[in-house]
Amino acid sequence: MKPGGLLSSWILRLVLAAGAYAHGMPVLAHEVRPAYLEITESTPGRFAVLLKLPQVGDQVFGLAPVWPDRCSDASAPSRELLGHFAVERRLVDCKGGLAGQRIEIDGLATTMTDVLVRIQFLDGRVQTELLKPTRPTLVVAERTSAWDVATSYFALGVEHILTGVDHLLFVLGLVLIVKGGARLVKTITAFTVAHSITLALATLGVVHVPQAPVEAVIALSIVFVANEIAQRDRYGGAVATRPGFTARLPWLVAFVFGLLHGLGFAGALTEVGLPQVDIPLALLTFNLGVEAGQLSFIAAVFSAMALARRLRWTAPRWWSPLPSYAIGTLAMFWVIQRVTAF
């Protein structure tokens, strides 16, 4: 649609809605607020249905889902008027489930509103679609393929690590402390193995740890690493003469704190949920996504260092302690913030 046509469409909707309220005449055929249909599978073949319809005055927008022939009401529908919306609830039995079936919103084609449809299956899969007057029908997706599960959870893992600033700061601290490519590879590998273990154990329910203390200790681990960087800088980078604990045994520090970071990853994954039929695959690809994001971050750090060397940039003397104090200050703020939020 051209910009002018889109603008005209919205102006028309606003005018019609304003006219309906101003004159006390519920022009329901031109309601602009979207409706919402939520279908949740509670037991195999049984679905709890919530339909949220726009309400103008005492009149409710006339939309209704048209179910496949295999479906029938398992309970009488109930309706609650909330002022701007009416909420209808019912239970629907569908022999054989809804996969591959068509659901139509009756009355939608003659309106100017939309219907957001969300279908949640018993195995954790979720299908969300926005139906419009020009497309009032949807086809319920068949079982999600293994490829769909893998790509979704891989992307989720990448997103989580790249938006998890605390995890990235810990990795950055290791990169700044550990000297030598082989030692750094061993250190990052130890971190990877450790958080993979606790991620799996916590997500599968084998280990139960309150999330709030875990997040606070994760922040404290960054404070520890920042202090190690400051100790190295205090002796002019001569880690061989006065090495800190991390400089001496970086793989052990990475492994121990990696166990904690894995519990943090598990907390995020638990909030999203795992598909009941593809738990191993979802866990594996989420973890691979975390690793891909982590390696991308490390590559970006080394690229920045290489660019600085290529540009022959020389850091001023005051620059040396800046990374450790910046990382430590931010991490300590997180510690205080997370502890006070217990």
C-alpha cells in the first residue's frame, strides 16, 4: 500500500471510531481495536479457548471462530463484559487435534479490525498469526519439524549471549588476562564445558538453584576477574613475576565460574520453555547458539585489537587501568542491585 493510502486508511479508522463514541452509535462494522483468540491445549485433543472481543457501549463485536467439523464444545461458553472488551471462555474437544485443520473467524471479512490468534500445544509449540479482513482463515501447523526446533533454539542461544552483557564481560575479562592462543582456547573450552553441564542439569530439573542468588554471584565473578586484571596492571603486565590466580590457572577459574553462568543460561531457557518432544535437540542447539555468539564476540574483540595495532594507536598511560575499573564498577553495581532485589 502506498504511504498516502496507508495514512488515509488510519485516518478513516480514527474518524469512524471517534464518530461512534461521539454520537453513541456503536458502528461495530468499523471497530479498529483488534480482537484476540487464544487456544491452549490442556489435554490431548482438548483446548481451552479465550476470545477477547472489542466492546462499544453495551454491544460486542460480532466475531466468532468457526471450528473444524471434528470439534465440539466441551463446556458452555461464558462471557464477561469488561467495558472496552468482552471476554468469552469455553472448552473445545477436537478428536485428532487441530494440526492441519482450518479455523475461520466468522464476521471478520466485513470489518476493519484484525484478530491475533495464538495457539499453544501440549508439547510446548506455539503458533501465532494475525488474521485480517482479507485473510480471515488460518491453517493450524502440523508438528514442528526438527529443523524448525533447531533453528529457533539456536537463534535464541545467540540472542541470549549477545544481549547478556554480564556473560560477555566475564569472557572479555578472560581474554584480557590470558596470554597465548593455546591457553586462551583451553580457558574458553573449560568455560564452555562447565556452563554446558549446568545448563543441561538445571533445564532438565536435576539441579534446582534459586535464580536470584545465581545472578548475584555471576556479577561477583566479574568483579573477581576485574580485580585480577587490575592486579596484572599494577605490576605493569608482568604476570610472570606476580601472577594472579586467574593468570596461573585460567582454565580452573573459567570452569568454576562457568558452572554458575550455565545456571544463568538455564534460567533464561526455562522462561522460554522446551518443546516436550525435542528436549535434547532444543538443549543442544541453544547451547550451540550460545557458543556461536560467544565466539563471535571474541572474534570482534580480537578484530578491534588488530585494527588498533594496524592504525598504530598507542594508548595513553591513563588507559591501562580503565578496562579493569570500568568492568569492576559495573559488575559491583550489578552485585548490589541483585542482592537488594532478593
